[in-house]
Amino acid sequence: MPETPAARGDFRDRPVSFVRRSGRMSDGQERAWERLSPFYLLEAPRDAAATSVRAGSEIEPAAVWGRTAPLVVEIGSGQGHAIVHAATEHPDTDFLAVEVFKAGLARTMLDADRAGARNLRLVEANAPEVLEHLLPAASADQVWVFFPDPWHKNKHTKRRLIDAEFTPIAARALKPGGMLRLATDWEDYARQMRTVLDASPLFERAFEGDWAERFDGRVLTAFERKGARAGRAIRDLAYRRIPA
């Protein structure tokens, strides 16, 4: 029987910033998923698409983490290297990793468990829908977007995450004065990010000059080293949520 549009996850108003790949997880990742997901994984009620989040599905962070603490959200956490390191270094802060690739989430859970990071949770979903529907308004102290897919071909740039439609969604999730931190190794995407955020009435620069200093809370990953080896400069940006 042909796969239905709903099963493929096609029902969306705009292109998503990823292509869902369904590569097979290793046996270790499968075991990690089965053993660790009951603790680490947040179940997001779905809309029509496979990685969607149904409107009206807000969590209560204090109930999820069992306490009231600052909350940091990383969009596109990949293998989880940055957020597991941050969660381990800052046990007094709660962390949420947002990713659509199951193998990456399994690796993140496994590393978090080995590191004893109990202040981390994960969600398998499209990031803008997590910010808009799963998180309560003004609940996040920081939102991180590190090395999002640059979609560098002209015909694909419409898939880029950071655009004028993203800024109010990110602003909604952030507390007044909360920080949106970004990094990329693609210069034209960095300039697009800066143009979009500079134009937003919801954010203000938290840096001077052309680019922000490298965020010292971002661990140096193999992905970042790869970009540097390819001769691409790493550019950071930091914007503060303007109080309403």
C-alpha cells in the first residue's frame, strides 16, 4: 500500500529545515533507546506530520524536571555533544535537546546516562513547533541554535531555520531578557541570521561589532573542527529578548 501523506509527514504550511532520514540505529542505540527513553524522552502529542507537535500540548517544566530552575533549549542537538557537556557542567540548570534524528537522540541519551546528567530531557520533533506548542510562553532562559543545516544551494535556502517567521516563535518561548545564541560556519547564513535578528523588534544585539565573541558555553565539537579545517570561519551571534 502506498505511504500516505500523513505517514510521510507532509502536512505543513512551510518547508521544514531538515530532511527526515530513517537510517537504522545500531544495536547499542536500540538498547539505549529502549532502556533510557522512559526517563529522558518527552512524548510530544503529534499533529498530522510525523515530527509535529499538536497545538495545546504545553508541558509544565517544573513537573517534567521536578524542580524550578533555569531552562536552556538546544535546537538541532545532533549527537548531543554540546548539550550533554553543558548539562554535566551545570547541574543547577535544566536542559532540553530538540532533534528529529532518532539515532542522534539515542546517542545523546547514552552519553547523558554515562555522564550522570539527570537534568536533561529530549524531544523528537520539529523545533519551531516545540517552541510554539510544547514550551510554555516565557519559559526558556536561553535558546541555542548551533550549526543549523545551511541549505547552501540557492534553491534550498527557503528551508533555513532562521528567518523572519522563526523570530516571533523563538521570542515567545524566551523569558524577557532571555538569550538567543547562534553559531554557524557558513558566512552567508551568518549574515542572513544577523539581518533577520537585527530587523526584529523582539530582539536586541547582545554584542558589539560585527560578530559576537565565541560563546564559552559551547564545547568544541568534531563538527566545528571540521568546518574550521575546511577554512570556514565560525561566527557567533547573541540576541537578547526585549521585554514586552
